[in-house]
Amino acid sequence: MKDVASAAGVALKTVSRVVNGEPGVHPVTAERVRAAIDRLGYSRNESARMLRRGRTATIGLVIGDVADPFYSGLSRAVEDIVIEHGCLLLSGSSGEEPGRERELVETFCARRVDGLIVVPAGEDHTYLRPELEAGTPVIFADRPPGAGIDVDTVLADNVGGAVRAVRHLMGHGHHRIAFLGDAPEIFTAAERLKGYREAMGGLYDERLVSMRPPSLEGVRAALARMAALDGPPSALFTGNGRYTVTALRALAGRRVALVGFDDFELADLLDPKVSVVAQDPASMGRVAAELLFRRLRGDAGPPQHVELPVRLVARGSGELPPPA
Amino acid sequence: MKDVASAAGVALKTVSRVVNGEPGVHPVTAERVRAAIDRLGYSRNESARMLRRGRTATIGLVIGDVADPFYSGLSRAVEDIVIEHGCLLLSGSSGEEPGRERELVETFCARRVDGLIVVPAGEDHTYLRPELEAGTPVIFADRPPGAGIDVDTVLADNVGGAVRAVRHLMGHGHHRIAFLGDAPEIFTAAERLKGYREAMGGLYDERLVSMRPPSLEGVRAALARMAALDGPPSALFTGNGRYTVTALRALAGRRVALVGFDDFELADLLDPKVSVVAQDPASMGRVAAELLFRRLRGDAGPPQHVELPVRLVARGSGELPPPA
DNA sequence: TTGAAAGCGCTAACAC
DNA sequence: GTGTTAGCGCTTTCAA
């Protein structure tokens, strides 16, 4: 900027004014400055600007894994809103490890991101307290923070979605409905189990529930175990997208009534087409990012808790009747 | 840092030494400083550090769209390597728009990223020249830069993959093989067309080629047009993952021999299972990031051009015979 | 082993 | 309209 100034024969501050489009610069002078900028290939050093202004125009996003379509859909939506607001996105995948989640959050904070959107992996977020007290807005998406931290959240209607899935299967004649879900430590898995239980009511049988990380062998074993029961399940409710796919692989073509939580590409190309309870990762990202920018604009109201609706998409697998 | 210094009763520089783990600080002093840091909840301001050191420990990644599994797989791999090197990733989706690609790159450069990995959307990258001359390493992945820019590239063996796909179909008795690909302005699409042409040899018939953005209607129309030909195609080669899925939808269950470029989740759950030419987005990301860090470590050799192998995965659809 | 001073490149506040 | 000055929070250099 100094070089540009002397090249254009003006003071440094005038260059700053031109670069920032501030008013009060004579058009002729401004033109001269711009010429010097082009000639020297100058571009403003944003690190210096950040330091001076105390704002980084950067948002931090912590998710489980960008390579997972749920998270990448959410990421893209967040990114679009962030760019719209003239900011950039620093993002990282926790791999669902609480330690890495924390490291990422702390690194982002050391970089003084203006705000954070976090899909937490861990259960304890007290480490965020200093940052929150310093006024950094933080939004939790998909899962809430651990006890003692009260911040904005954007969650899906997990319980309601599970209830709808189970009722849908019941409506098609099923009474023995199995639930295959992720480990109950994972918030969404626990919520969906809650909805399943609620909808099953008196028909609830814990032998029809399997909660663990989705491995093909594990799912196969669980299905085999349940099939050997006195009253084997006639339908399946799978607790997330990964689980649905794994269950379909484990079923190996057997036509079993199934509703999955989470929509996925190609659900409509399988046979039977897969019925799902769909949530919209993009709108979760959008809502979280918009809420964040509202906070950055100064909205200091009490923590908001948004619950996003889910919708049942009947495609065929959820409408299969029980075996005769 | 000043506050920590006075709280610990030392000079600012001593705090700096402790924070950076520099040697030559008395353990007792260091302990006192650390106590003050904890008490005050201090964390180093990375913006200031970046400004002073002239390094941002940040890598910029420009891709087409994080929500596309190819790009998100690549992203994740890049991210892992970047984090391993103590850096963070600033990433953005160009939406395949050259203008947005350029904006992202320039914004990243203004932030003085230490290096860039770009999957280009545009054809002209002369705008990168100042940055390259300033010594910022840039790696192009998946597609090469436009004319006049000679930098490191990491590309897949697009031509070879297409040749393999076509020969595979020929090996199963097909002579009339259609190619459905993206617009030929897209490098990978053009390369795959080249491979297709080469493998078709004398059997090449331009009426069996359709190159345009993959819309369901477009693909349907192209298939209908080709089916009405004198010699209709008995097999399909689709030019990328999106295209394969769109073609499968357009086929609506008709069993047609098909090989697709790019693997995709659930390819093995469809009926018939889909044969593909698979590339590995994660290794593309890894190789690009590793090359970048080699450059950052000072490797100043001539531009490298890595070609990643692809492999044919026969699952069933590519082995269907021609209709009798 | 510790500290003082300069300055990275910019913007904010205030002259002129 | 334009310029001057101070200082953001750190690291670098040099001195004690």
C-alpha cells in the first residue's frame, strides 16, 4: 500500500480509501491510484486488515466428515450464505472424535473466526465458555451442546420423524418392527430410538432393537438374531442413511418392508424404491448460517432452538405388506 | 500477551517464548506464565502472528461443489493432509463458474494463503501469474490450467479409462456403443470423448455421441434419438458419475449394457450392478496436497504432471450381451 | 535467561 | 479532498 501510494504520488491513506471504496476521493486521484494498483499487481493484505479491524470475515465450520453426503450438503449451504455475506469458510471434519472437534474449534477460535457453526462429536462443550463470554456467536447444528452450555441450536425433528416412520409401517400392517440405529451416545440416534419407542407403545420389544456403529457384519448378525426370534420382525426402521444402505446390503435383495431415516441419492433407483424420512441438510446449513449472521448483526436475544421438519417419502419399500 | 506478561510479572517476549515453546526460558518462569495464560483464558491471536511472520498456515482449496461426492472425497483427503501439516483449509465451491473460481482464488490470495489447490472451472488462468511469480505454489487437480500457465497438475487417466470402458463393452460383443458425456468444454469430458473415439476406431459414429450438461430430459431425448437410428446402440458409456445416474433414471429399468466413468455408492445395489471405470478422488486429493507441501518445503523443480490410474470394476451392467 | 524496541500492513481518528 | 499519526498483537533483532 505504501508502494502504491508513492507510485501514485499520494498518501497511503488515499490508497486505503480507494481500495475500500470509501467516499471523498477525487475521481482523478482515484483513477491514478487504481492505475498504480494494477501496475504493481497490488492486493490488500487481509491479515493486516483483520488484525487492525478485529474482524476476520471468517466463519468456522466443524462437521463430522465432509465426505459424508449429509455433511457435504450442509457445508455447501453454509458456504453459500457465508460467501453472500462477504466472508470465507474455514472448515474441518472431526471424524466424530470429540478430541478433534475440540482441537478444530480451538484452532478456529485462535484465528478469531467471527462465528462458529458446530456439529458436535463430543458431549462436553464447557471448553467453549471463554469464547462465548468473549461474544463469539456459536450455533450448534444437528446435535445440541453438552450440559451447561446454552446456545442457539438447529436440530431436525428426530423424534417426530421416527414416530412417522413407525406409524407408516404400522399403517401397512406391521406390528413387529425392528430398529437398527447408531450407538445411543449419538444424540440423533438416541432421539430416533425415543420416537421409535413412543410409536411402538405396547408393541415395543427390546429384542427388536440394535444400536451400534453400522458395520455390515454387525447388521447381518443383528438381522439374523432377530429373524430367529419367536416373533421375527416383518419390517425394518433404520436410524440413518449409512444404516439404511448397510441394511440393504445385508438384506442382499430380500424384499423386506423398510423405512430409513435420511434420504439418499438413488433411493428411487433401487428395487423396491426405498421409503425414507427425509431431512434436508441444505436447509439445516442455511438456517444455521442465517441465524449466525443475525447474531453477528447484533441480535442478542436468548438462545434460539430451531427444529426443522422432516418429511416421509413413500417410494415402495415402506409400503410392502408383511409376509402372509 | 501484554496482559499475560504483566499478570506473570515478565516481559511480553517471555510470554511469546513460552507460547511458542521456544527454548531458553527458566522452567519456573515458564510455569508462572502458563498459569497466567490459563487464568486469563489467553489464546494467541493468529491474525497478528500471520501478519508478522508472513505465513498464514492456511491452504486454499477451490472445487466445483462440495456437495458432489467426487469433490467431497477429494476435499476430505486434502483436509487431512493439511491438518497433518499444522495448517487449516479455506475452501470454496466455484459451482463450475469461471468467474466464481477466479473470485475465490483471488480472495484466497488476498488472504495470503501459503498455497492453493484448484480444480479449475475456467479456461484462462493468466490471472494467477502475479501470484505464481510471488512464489505461491499452486496445484491444479482433476483438470489442467489454461494455456500459458505451467504448474503442477494431478489428473486422472481419463483417456485410458475411456479406452478401457469401450474395449470392455466391445469384449462383450458390442459394436454400437453410445457415449453420453458432459459439455466438451469440460476437460475431463473432452478427454473421455477422446478415449472413446480412439477405442471405437472405425466403428466411431458421431450420431452415437451426445455431449451436454446432464439433465434427465436431455439424456432421455438423446437416448430416444439414438434408439431410432438405423443401427441403434446396444451399449452405453457414460462420461461421469452424474451422467451414469441420470442415464440409469432415463433407462427406467431397461436392461442395457452400461459402463460409467466414476464409481458411486450403491452401484453394487442396483440391478444389474453397475460396472464402472473408477477413479479415486481421495488419492487425487492426497497426491495434490502432498505435492503442495513438497513445494512449500522448498522443492523448486520443474512443474510435475501426475497421472493417476483408474480401474475398471466389472459388476454386471458392463457384461450384459447385446440383444439377440 | 530475559527484555526493549522496531515494525509486519493495515484502519481509525483526527488534522489540514 | 487529502494527509498524519497511532496502534491492532504479534515476532524479530539486538542488547542486557
